[in-house]
Amino acid sequence: MPHDEGHAHIDPASGDRRVAIAIWANGILTVAQIVGGIFAQIVGGIFAGSLALIADAIHNFSDMASLVIAFGARKISRRPADGQMTFGYQRIEIVAALINYTTLIVIGLYLIYEGAMRMIDPPEVLGWWVVILGGMALAVDTLTAMLTYSMQKGSVNIRALFLHNLSDALSSVAVIVGGTLILLYDIRWIDPAITIGIALYILYLAFTEIGGTIRLLMLASPPKIEIEEMIRAVVSVEGVEDMHRVHFWQIDENRVSVDAHIVVARDHWDGMEAVKSDIKKMLAEEFGIIHSTLEFEHPDHAHRDAPVFGIE
């Protein structure tokens, strides 16, 4: 069945401008948090005694790196195919997404460890530092998430970037709430507790999305297309007797490819081109598969007991 997600596509130049603006916004935050910035937020977090503020600063810094990786991947992905990369360079965006999700997981695990250590002996926390610096980060995180929201629906690379920024914006909200509770009630354990909550949410986002990215890299069958149904549809085409040695994978998020051996009936052998045309038309119309490579076999010379999948 054709699987049109109905995504609004943004032209590459406009998308690049959005990511570039996000990089500049996070870059300004980075400078602002070095002179009254990420280091100032980290130093401020240490000075304020707030692990949640330090966690938010580390996450902000990772956002900057994620933006640069995503932007570079978008540029490289548009290079034309060549002798080294015959399918083109689009899969670099999948690699970029994997790097960003892996970074989220590492950060999440580290924050859980640090939060657990501080739950044992909660230090004194200066609430105003937490609220003010958390608010600075929230403004930029929200801007970046808004810039990448409409782009993330059609790109695993930008979706990883969007989740980085969304989780960071929510982290900043949690930091501000924690700082406010500390100011009002001097509840010291709330800071490491919020940190652990932030970390668990980061891990949830990362593990929810990373599986699909790994599937793409492993050349797995597209999850939204039933391969058994597709094989039955091909075999039902007039003139087709069998289909085997099927390889079915996603070149990138938007392009599906299949190659297979097709056994053509004797009385249709002379009309092989018509059979091929019917198969390709059916694949395109019913399954949205535009790219297919088919090898035809005469029933007298077909591979016997050939597996449906694999290359054996």
C-alpha cells in the first residue's frame, strides 16, 4: 500500500537557514554562557550547588554539537551519487541521527549516576541562580525546537536534533521549577530528583527513536510495508510463477528499494518486458516502491529450492 505520510516538505535552502539560525542561537547562548554562559552555567551550577543546572548546561552544550552534526549531514547528503557512493550520500543523515541519539543516552546515564550520588547527601542550592540561568537556556531551547519542529517529520536526522532541543527545553522548565521550590521551601533533594527525572526522560526519547535509526543502518525491511503481502502481490501478477532471493530495504527514510529473482511462466517468456512493466507498476501504485531491480528466470533454468530471502 502506498505509504504517504502527508509530511510538509521544506525546501533544502529554507531548511538549511532554519538549522543555521538554530546554530547561531545556540552559539550565542554558548558564548553568553561562557562570559555569562555554558561555563558560567556550569560554574554557576557549581557555585549554586545545583546538579540540575549543571545537567542543563551539559545538555545545552550537547545541543550545540548536535546542531553542527545535523547541519553538516544535511549538506553532505545532497552530494550527487558517484563511484564511491553509488546510492548517493543520503544515509549520512542516518549516521548523524545515530550519533545524536547515542549522545543523548550517554548523557542520560551519566546524569542518573550523578543524581543518585547527590540524593544521598543533598548539598545547599542557591535557588535564584538556578531560576535565572535556567530561564536563559529555556529561551534559546524553545526557539531552536520551534525552528526544527516542522522539519523533523520527514528526516530522522532533524528529528534527533529536534528531540535534543525539546528535551533540553523541558529540562530547563524542570530546572526553573526546582529552583523555585528550593527558594520557597528549601527542599534540597528536589534538585537531584529533577536531574534524575530529566535523565529518564532523555533516555526514553533516545531509546524510543534509536531503534528505527538502527533498522535503517541494518538495511531492515521498512516496518510499514508487509513484505509477505508484497511477495504475494508480485506472484499474483499474470505471468509470474515464483519470487525468491528477495532483498527489501530503505535507502533512506523516503526511498524504498527491492531486488529479487522472478520466475516467469513459459507462455509469458516472450512477453517478459510486459510482465516486468506490470510488476513495477504494481509495486509503485500499491506499495510506493519506485526503485526495483528484477532478474528474470525461465522455469526450465530457475534456481531450485532457492530461499525467499538472503543470498544463499
